[in-house]
Amino acid sequence: MNDLTKLILASTLAAALSIAGCGNESTPHDATAHSEDDGHTHAAPEPAEPDQDGHGAMRSLGSVVIAGTSLDISAGGAPTPNTLMHVNIEHDDGPAPAAVRLWIGNEAGDGSVRSKADATGGDFHGHVEVPAELDADAALWIEIESATGERLHGSVALP
């Protein structure tokens, strides 16, 4: 092999190794949560923890209970307009969701892009787009789909 071929091969290998998939490291923390089922829940604040998957420090947005399913929500990144927020959803209790969808904005999702979270060992990880226009009362909305196809949602306040 000539030197140019070795350099290209080494660069390609280095690039491939540096591309890491999203993990699912979430921890229970603080915040206020709202759902259709249980109203608001509160927990003691904890500091943000370093993230292992390159999204920056993950911080808790709280817990939410939707149709008997309890979920702990944490996020990496700030809700800055026209950016992505990385969200980890840890399934704590109740029926496991068949699917989880996310959006930031109002309950109806006006002007928001809904995204589907990836399942990872019973928990979920997603990337949600922050809309260009973010109202002061915007929230992170979590929609769960049951095994029977029923869809219900709840929300947590943005950091």
C-alpha cells in the first residue's frame, strides 16, 4: 500500500470509530410534570449529570404518568429555537409503551414536528426539533401508544 492509501484508510477508520450511536443514559432528577391522568408531580432537584453519548449534560425534566405508565424524562441540550433536543425516557412502572412520540410546543402540536423515539431495552431515546417560534408556555409533549393502538399524551416543562 502506498502512503496515500494508508492515510485514507486510517482516516476512514478513525471517522467510523468516532461516530457513536445514541445511548440511553437517563437518571431520575427534578422538575414539574403534567399528564392527563395525574396532574403535577414534583421531585427534589438534582444536578445535571454528564452524558455518555455526546449530547452534553443530561438533566431531568421530571416524571409523567400517562394511562398508568410512569416515565422519567431527561434531556440534553437547551430548548433553543431551530435546534434538536435529545430526550431519554426511562420506563418506570405500568404497561410498556409500544411506541413513544415527542414534540415541543403546545398540546395540539401547532408548528411542531413530531418525532418517534427509538426503543432501547424497554426505555426510549429521541431527538426532538425545537420550533423556530417557541412560546413561553411551550412544553415537551410525550405521546405513548399502547399495545392496542390507543394514543395518550402528557407533558413536562422545558428547562
